Amino acid sequence: MKPRSTFGSKAPTRSYWRAQLTQWLVMRRDIETTTVADMPSWVDRLAKGEAEAMLGDERKRRSERDAA
């Protein structure tokens, strides 16, 4: 059985790949030039380690539930 192609029977054109590459390069540039001020607040919380604490709470709750 032949694997099904993502694009059906028609292979993508050169302009399709060019657009994909351009989009990827722009995304990459945006990521590289993003400053801390541009980042959303959840990134700040992650940096402060609140996420670690939240994970710890979740683990505690799970272990209590499993013990019960």
C-alpha cells in the first residue's frame, strides 16, 4: 500500500515552497528579535518559577488522591 501524500496527487509548486520558507524565516527572525518586554506575562511567571510551584501542587494533589 502506497502512503497517502499530504498534497494529494499534485506535487507542491516552487512558489509554495518559497512561501513556506519565507514564512519560516520571518518567524525565526521574530523569535530572535523578541525582547523580554514583548513576551506575555505567563513567560514572566515561568521565569519566576511559579510554574514549578504549580507543578509541585499538582503532584501533591495527585499523590493525595492516589493514596485515598
